[in-house]
Amino acid sequence: EPEVTQTPSHQVTQMGQEVILRCVPISNHLYFYWYRQILGQKVEFLVSFYNNEISEKSEIFDDQFSVERPDGSNFTLKIRSTKLEDSAMYFCASSPGMGSTDTQYFGPGTRLTVL
Amino acid sequence: AQTVTQSQPEMSVQEAETVTLSCTYDTSESDYYLFWYKQPPSRQMILVIRQEAYKQQNATENRFSVNFQKAAKSFSLKISDSQLGDAAMYFCAYRSGTSYGKLTFGQGTILTVHP
């Protein structure tokens, strides 16, 4: 069965550094998402992306964050200047459409540790 | 803003028994969808069951069923004939009918299944 994949599984970075988290959505899916989960807290929505544009974003998704679909298969989340509070598990998801029966399929997550 | 609350951080059940996980939500919208996701240890979140708010009939998927009480804004998950493979973190999630896929999650409930 097709799966969403994410790389790396764990990323350690220094505060102020840029990181790029990578995701490969399921191939025929058109909608892409990023969520994050700070340890011990809820999974939080960051952004949704369709047709090479951001469809919706949360208050968390400020100017430090950007998303891109650089080619036909990858979907990336860039954090320009990481802060300690960016340490979290980041989940990518994709869905074939936006209908009520279109399931979001999640990747296994990337654990980001900012030192 | 919509909120989702899971008041049971942990639950346990004996194999073959039935367990119910609770979820309440707060919204002023009439068009929305509710979901239960399962996250096994070190694995992706996968969709267990979904409920459209406009449907009065409770959703069922094999051993999984929901009790959707729209007026009470309650959406509990019942797992019948529990199996060892049901052990996981379970997340309740809400999606507005007008959103671009944004899921709002509860805190999660860790389910342990005892043999």
C-alpha cells in the first residue's frame, strides 16, 4: 500500500540554523499538509498546500516557515532560523482531494531537536 | 476557534473486551467532520473511522464504532473484541466543512490491551 515517507527521521540542529524537512506524499495525491507535535502537547496544524499554493495556514506558520513542492514528488518544510521552541515532531500528510471521504494519510514524522 | 478534548490520557482493556474512548469538541459550525486516528508505537497515524456531522447514523468500521451525539458535541469511539494490535495512541480530530483540510486534534488517549 502506498505510504507517505519523511526524511530524515531525526534532525538535530543548532538554534538559528536553517532546516529543511522532506516528505514524499502518495503519488496521486493533490493536497499536502504539515503538522507538528511538541512533546506532551497536541498535534497542531501548520499549513495546507494545493496547486503550488498555500491554501490555509495557522498562526504558528509565520515568516520563519515556508513550504515548497520543488519537483513532482517532494514536499518540503523549511524553517529559516530555528528556535528552541521549534523542537517537535513534524508530520507530513497528503490526501487525494478535499471531499468528506478523502482521507489524510500521514507520514511517520521527523523529530526535530534544536539545541 | 474549534477545540477538541480527550479527557482520558490512558485507558486499558483486556483482550476480547470492549472499550470506549471519549472525545468532546466545541464548535459553532453546522458543517464539519469528525475522525478517530490511531498511532501505533513508532508508526504512522492511520484513519480508523470518520463521521460526517450531517449524518445521524453512527459510523461503523468492523470492530470500531462511534457514538456521535451532535447536541452534546460528543464523539466517542467503541472498540469491540479488543485485540493486541489495537494498542496505540488514539486521536480524535475535527475538520471544518469550510476548511482546506485542517485537522484539529485532541490530546490523544493511550490504549493498552492486556492479554
